[in-house]
Amino acid sequence: MNGVCAPGFDRLLDFMETGWQGDGTEIIYGVWPDFRLAYFNEGWMRFARENGGAPWLMSPECLGRSALDVATPELRPFYRELFTRAITTVTARPYSISHEYECSSAEVYRKFAMLLFRLEGGQGLLIANSLVVEMPHAVRGTVPVEPSADSAPYHNEHALIVQCAACRRIRHQQLEGRWDWIPAWVRQPPERTSHGLCDLCMSYYYPSKK
């Protein structure tokens, strides 16, 4: 497999020669049992480069860091639990667990499917992310919002703007339950931006907390 691999992790990937095969467009990475990054492919580097990722995400410096560091703090507990289940779940399928998630840009709605493969003896995970839906937000029916110059409706009591860490919508502080799609703030969040989860994303990622 192409990409960057930590010593010893390549031997765990032998099943890829006879088991699951992607179409070459997947974003793939591998982790040790403690979720430290041990492998990433060219798709990982391409996605990081095209979406303004930090330089360390595209270099061997990435190896050894926790894969959870790539997730926002709001989603780390979810992914920690997902990875833990995947590494302890033995199934007859090539993959242990699957998960779908949104990863949109300001211009394009994108949904990915994540397959988590438990490697031999639970010695790690290989995680493959495939694009399953991609379309302009307008085609999907998303209505963009242009905030006023002072942005007052979006400031909370601490003068912070709250963005959903999953779908990237912005909380409207004056209308209960409303989260707006503001492309300009997806491209470049305001300086005083904090993160949380909108009601829909909270229900999806942490249903027991609703």
C-alpha cells in the first residue's frame, strides 16, 4: 500500500492483498491499539492538503500522534469509544464497524463512510474513509445565510460565536434551536469562535445524552 508507515505496522496489512479492496480514492489511516497513528496513505495527504490541513498532517511527523488529536474535542469521546469497540469486535466481515459522517466545505456537502478493520489479534485498526455523497449545498436545498455586519444575533453572553463541531453550522443565539449555514464562517471562522454540537449532531453522536 502507498503512503507512510511506521516500522512493524506493514506486516499487519497483509490481509489487504486478499481481503477488502477499495477503489483507490479512499482516505486511509492505521492506528496502534492505543490509537497512535501508524500509517496514512496518499489519500490522507491529498485531503489534508486540499482542505488546509496543518503541515504535520502530511509528513512522517504525524506518526506516533494520537488519531484522536485530529478530531475536535467535542467528538473525541465518540471516536475513542468507536475505536475501542472496533478493536475488540471480532466479526465474519472484513471490517468490524462502519460509521457515516459529514465533512463539508463551504461550497460542497460531503458525506463519508468509515470502515474500521480490526487487524490480526487486535494489534491495531485500519480505517478507510470513502466519499459516498458530494453535491453543492444549493442542490441539497441548504439555504446560506449572510450575517449582519455586527453579527449580534450569533454572539452568546460571552461574546462568542458557537459553531457545531460536526456539521459546522452556527448557533443563532436569539432563536432557540436554530443553527445557520454561514459559508463565510465555514471558510474562516471569526476570531472569537467556540465549538459545541447542534441538536441534530448531538442526537447522532451521543444519543444517550439527549
